[in-house]
Amino acid sequence: MDPFVRLQGVAAPMPIDNVDTDAIIPSKETQSTARSGYGEKLFANWRYLAGTREPDPDFVLNRPRHAGAQVLVAGRNFGCGSSREAAVWALSQFGIRAVIAESYGAIFRNNCIRNGVLPVMLPIAAVEQLLAELADAGRAPVVAVDLRAGTVRAPSGAVFGFEIGALEREMLLQGADEIELTLKQRHLIDAFRARDRALRPWVYADAGQEPSHAQDP
Amino acid sequence: MAAPRTLVEKIWAAHVVAELGDATDLLHIDRVFLHERSGGRMLQGLTAAGRTVFDPAMALGTLDHIIDTDPGRTDKTKFPGGAEFIAAFREGTRAAGIKVFDIGDPAQGIVHVIAPELGAAQPGLTVVCGDSHTCTLGGVGALAWGIGVTQGEHALATQCLPAARPKQMRVRFEGRLADGVTAKDMVLHLIRTHGARGGEGCALEYAGEAVRALSCAGRMTLCNMAVEFGAWTGIVAPDQTTFEFLQGRAYAPQGPQWDLAAAWWKTLGSDDGAGFDREMVIDAAALSPSVTWGTSSEQTVGIAEPVPLPGSFADGAARGSAEKALAYMGVTPGQPLKGLAIDAAFIGSCTNSRIEDLRAAARVLAGRKVAAGVTAICVPGSTPVKRQAEAEGIDRVFMAAGFQWREAGCSLCFYNGGDSFGGARRVISSTNRNFENRQGPGVRTHLASPLTVAASAVAGVIADPREWLRR
């Protein structure tokens, strides 16, 4: 996973709440088990004119002003809905490395952290100010996000602080493989299971609860 | 005397393998459920990283998301690319030694429907699945939540997942539901009142007289939509209803193991005086059938109420969302939904496809016909549900009314590029998501209970089921 430390880049405003993962990556766009090739499918239902692959000039990511966006700013509850990790793959393969919103769907947020995409949470007043500045043709729509400092710098130069859990910050800063970290705790997992098996034997397959019809021919 | 704890705190404490700091624990995961949409990807990723499945006996799989639901279905799917997902899933699970309920298996069905049906989802178990509606399993008292592919690999490889301790929320539905008002109406009302992010960061315990009175099926409907409320998960404390539901099922504990398990399950309810970060009380007796008007489940009204005016929303993003939803849905602010013409009706999905749901719909459909021009489809949640309905003659009620009667699966809960409502524009649906294009390009989804869907199918317009119930 690519580490995330800081970035300065073009940001795109999406001034709506509850942007769901079906919008970010429609189900019909995920017709392969591969993890690549999702950049062009990001927001496919909004980004292209109906039934075509012709860019809709009104969609924010198609406007020249926001070309090459690396940051997306939206309202509340961004990434709600389906657990599909392809939503994050589509954002990152398009080039979006950070999202700024008031809140997130929990599964989407977890998926971001594990794919090197930073989900910044800011109070709604700060989000509304950012959205307004990004829509202001008099300013370049550029923001700077610094994970170590925990800050977002708006186009106007205003700086907003954000919080993120220490474990999640480290995982993003290091680009760490969380599975590897857990596998290093193998002795603790084995010890837990030995204790637990005595307390809750029915949870384990060797407790004599093997179902009668579970055998395949 | 130990400090009073909530249901979720008790289950949590029984699963902590290690404290990771930052209010996060490494939890043991008792069950991983897999399906062909994300399960093959998880197993491919695991293999590519040179890892193996930690405990294959703690995983189960089924085919539900991609397979067709037409009678006589095969591996060839209407969804382009479906065969690749199915092959990858079968190969991955076979190599790992994971049991799968495949097409043709008498236990096949929607993963969140069959897990309790098999007795594989149980009170006090931690359960994950690569599907956001895994929280459904809270209906039998499991602590269950949805995850992505990377976390699925994690759970399979280590039988553990790091999880941040959630805030504790309790919603008590007091009083009794009126006839014609269901668990679906309860949860839509909750989301409408407190917003689609009202449960953010919370483990939500549903409690109160009206919840206790629900069957496990109704409780699963409540918990299913906890994710639409933005909650991390939803759960109902296990009780006699839960035990009676589970006893004797294939994967439930048997004999002395059952007695041991039940003794623990009975201790799991939230203690008197347990601390909740948020608690709310809803008068269940005052609820009416709910229907969504917009493209978020929070955009809900009671059947007799008008669609709200966009000016009634506070700030820019909320008003922007309402205006976008009104335009997409083609509904008129200030006008009621009741009486709005529909093109299709759908009964199915992990929200409302259990035998209780089909029986309820049949109460309305018996002796009646679906209105002319309305495409009506019923997809039982599992093959056992379908067989049970057929044994009770419910299939004949649906078909005589003009409903298609399908094989079990997720079906038209979402549009994947294959199956469709055949050009229908406005659909009333017993599913969980009314997002733009969720059920097809340009399709306008109104979420409602199976009763409301059945009444609307017959009326040809969005209808109040209380006016259509057989007494």
C-alpha cells in the first residue's frame, strides 16, 4: 500500500450528503474479479452522459477547473451503502488520494485506510467553507492536506485541524500491511483460542457439533 | 459486583485477543461468511500473498449476489462476467476447504438469510462478511458487521480483526405496533427521524416491547437496516424467541453443547444500569406504514404525509441532496406518495424475503390480481424459504396474483448490468437501498414493507396496506 504523508493538489467540490458507494462505483461497472481498471469507472453514472462514455461536461470532475483532482470534498456520510472496496479502488486509481467530508460510511472509511486513501473528517461548517471556496471562480481550487500535522489548508489560506486515530494515522503514514501486523500476534491468537475453547466449546468445530449434512461427496 | 455492561460490551469483552491502544482491540472472529461477489477476491488475494485460511471450519459460503434467480438457472449469468466470479469463488473455497451452499443445494440462499436458518449465526458470535448488510445477523444476537475485501482477507488469514470500540446506543420501541405496521416501518421511521448517519460510530441495540414482540425475522429486518442508519451494527438481545428459532438447526449447538451455549446466551442482555452513550424511545403504537420518497433511506414519510419542501432543509449540502433526490425521483414536494402510479413491485432481499414476509404479503395478495401494467416479482430469500412457501401454498397465491416466483438470491435489490425490471421506471420495493440507479438505470425506488409493496402492486399506485388487509 502506498503511504500517505501529505499532498497539495486540485480539489473538487461535491456539495451533497450521503454519496453512496453505488454512485462512486456502480455495480454494473465491476464485472471482473481484478482489482485494477476502475479509474475510468469512477462515478460512471454521473460522469458520463446516459448510456454513453461521453463525459458529461457539467459533472465536477469533467470541468477543466478541476482537472486532475486529487482531493474530493463532500457533505455528510460520504461512502455510505455497499461494502464494495472497488469504490476506494476507483477513487485512488482515478487519482483521488484524500476525501474531505463531515462523516463517512464506516466500511468505506475502513477500506480507505487500508488502501492509502485519507478520509479527513471536518466539522460541517469547515466543509461548507471549503465547498464555497472551491466553487469560487476567483480562487485556484487547490488544497493542501498534511497527515502528520493533521491539517487541511483551504484555497484562501485558512487552515483547519482534523483528528484521526493514532493507529490509522500510522498505518497510512507507513503504508503498513495490517494483516502482517496481526500475524505477528499469532501467539496471542493461539492463547486466546485455547482459553476460549474451554469457555465456549460450541464455537469450535471439534466440539461435536459438526452438522450432519455438511459433508460434500 | 461487576459494573453493569451492555449486550455489546459483554460480547466484545469475550472476544478481545489483544488491546491495540487508541480504543481499538484485536477481536477474535468466530465466523466468516462468504459469497461469490467478494469471496473469490478475498481468497485470490490471500493466495497471492502466500497466506492460508486460518480455520476453514469457521467459514461458510453461498452463491447469492451474482447468480440469476430465474427458474432453471445455471452458471451462465445475465450479469456479464458472472461466470468468472463463480469460478473464482468455487476454486478458492474448494482449495481452502470451505463449505459452500451452491446452486441446487437445498440450503442455498442469500447469505444473511441462510446464516441464521442454518443456525450458523448464533447469539454472542462475532461474524463478518464482505457485505454491508451483515448486521442483519444481530437479529439473532450475533455481533456482526460488514467489511471490505482487504479486511476479509485479514479475517480469513488470522481469524481476527482490529475494531474500534463503538459508542453504545439503544433505541427502545415501546408500545405495540398496529396491524399493517411492521419492522420495516419501524426502522424507516428511525432513520427518517435521526438521519442516515444518526447511528454513526455506534453499536445499536434495539429494545423495548415492540422489539421483544417481533419474530427473529422482524428483528433481522430491523438490524439489516442499521447500516442505512449509519450504525456500525445493530443487535437485539437473545431471548426465548431466539432460542426457539435456533434449536435443532443444522449448525446450532446440539445436546450438552446447546445447554452450555444457552446458559451463556441468557447472560448476554444489557444489565440494568448499563451506560449507553445515546438512548432514544419511540412510540411504536404511533407508527404508520413508511415509504421513501428520495434516494436516501432518511428521505422517508408516513404513507399519508406529503413529500417535504426542499426549503425545509437546513444547509447547503442537505438542501442540495433533497433537490437532487426530488429531481431524480420525479416526485412533487407537498404531494403525498399515496396514489402515485408504479410500474413494478419487488419483494425480496436480505431485508424482507423470509417466510414471515411472504406470508404477510400473501395476506394482501390472496384472491387479488396485480394491477395491469405492473411488473411484479417475488424472490424468496433462500431455497428453504421458497420450499416452505410452496408447502404452504403461498407460491400459488403470488403466481395467481400475477407475481413472478423466482429462485433464491439477491436478484434485483441491485442492478449489475444483467437482470432488470424491463424498462419499468418507478418501483416499490421491500429492499434496503433507494440510491440513484440502484435497481437499474434511471429506476426510481420507493422502499417499503412487503405489505405495502403487495398492496401497491394490486392497487397499481402506492397504497396504504391497512386498507387492503384481509381480516
